[in-house]
Amino acid sequence: MLHAFSEQMLNLDQQFKVALDDACQPAKVQAILTEAANRYIKEAVQGETKHYFLYGEGRKHIAAKVKERMDAEMA
């Protein structure tokens, strides 16, 4: 029984090695890195845009336009 277990572990180790060798091919690693970089750049740009309009100069411009429109409606 111990022998069968050892064989199973060796088989599992070999399967992991094959899977890792496949996953670590340069083209696959490059694709993963490119996809991750693109995703995080997009998230950073979205975050900065959100911050600009919620807390920065963009908010001031929006507030001024809203006030301008409200003042025009009230006149």
C-alpha cells in the first residue's frame, strides 16, 4: 500500500512538473504579464479619473456648471 501511495505521489509530482513547464513558457509568461499590465493600467487610469471628478479640479468645474445652469433656471 505504501508503494502504491509513493507511485501516486511520483505521478502527481510529474503532472505538476509538466503543468508548470507548460505554464512557464516564455510566450505564456509574456501574455500573462501583458494582460496584467493592461488591466492595472486601466484600473489606475479609471481610479485617477474618478478621483479627479469626485475630489479634484474636475469637481470644481462640474460644480460651477451646475451652479451656472441652476442660476439660469432660477432667473
